[in-house]
Amino acid sequence: MKTPQLQRYDAGQRSNHWAVVTCFVLAAASGFALFHPALFWLSNLLGGPQWTRILHPYLGIAMFVLFLGMFFMFVGANIWRKEDSEWLGKAGAMISRGNAVKMPAVGKYNGGQKVVFWVFTLCLVVLLVTGVMFWQAWFASSVPIPLQRVAVLLHALAAFVLVLGVIVHAYAAIWVKGTLGAMVRGSVSAAWARHHHPLWYRDQMKTSKK
């Protein structure tokens, strides 16, 4: 008997997600190459030092624009609710003991996923604004040097937080079996939805009965 499936992401949402991932990997590789001499070898992945310097800001803008599309797709499901604060309050016990039975019921995303979503949003806004301020080819000449230095520092900090957020996001997607598959296939089993996101499961069942 085939397990009932629920659509979690449509084709457009999945394509947008993986396009953002691709831009992130390339922007991160070029950014690391420019950040420290020990990582300069990463510039070979983008065609050498000159192409790395040229492509990095454009990759960043592409990532921001693509994420902006993702933001409007998913922002409604990432509005903070009371159960999200309760979920975060009990997340430590769940991770240490591996017991998710007593966790509060959540909607399409839990508190941890929502934190990651808003961290991504904030970091990408900071990266865009600060990156433009010291973009030598276009805008740096009109920005005072002291302000550029502050922008470089904030840019590096935002990039560091973003990379940590991506690592947490990827680890959680692998740790919770079925999460990564949802972004590949677009669907999850009804049992998975009922277990991990019961409020979302309830809403899906109500919609399917109409």
C-alpha cells in the first residue's frame, strides 16, 4: 500500500531554493578566497583571481535577488507565533535526549527553522548594503574610506553568521529524515507531516476535504 503524500514545496519553490544554494556556494567560495591568503586557492574554482574579484559581487546580488523571491514565498509561514517560543524553550532537551514527543505542536516550520529564516534575511540585507559600499568598480569612490572599513567589517561578520546558519540549516535537514527529500521531491508522507509539523498537517487535511 502506497504511503499517502502531501505536497510541501512546488517546482518553483524547489528550483528557487537550489538556485540560491548554487549562488551561495559560489559566492562563499569567492568570498573566502578574497578574505584570507590561506583560502586564495578557492579562486581557481571561479577561473582565477581576476574573475573571482569580478564575479563575487554579482554572485552576491544574484543570491539576494533569488532569496528575495524565496522570502515572499515563505514569509507567511515564518511569522513568529507563541508555539515557536515554546518549541525553542524545549529544543535543548529534545536535542540532548532525542525525545520529540513532548515538543509543542508547530505549523509548517518550527521555531528553529524560523530563526534560521530570519537570520538569513538579516544577513543578506547586511551583505548587500555593505558590499555595495566598498564595491570598487561602481560605488566605493563615493563612500568615505572610514565608512568603507566599517562596511568591510560588517560584511565579514554577516558572512560568518550566514555560513554558520547554512551549516545549521543543512545539518538539521539531514538530521530530520525526510526534510531534505521534501526539497528534492516536493512531497512528504502524511505520517512525517503529522509527526514533525502537526498543525500544518491538520491544515492540509482540512484543505483536502474542502
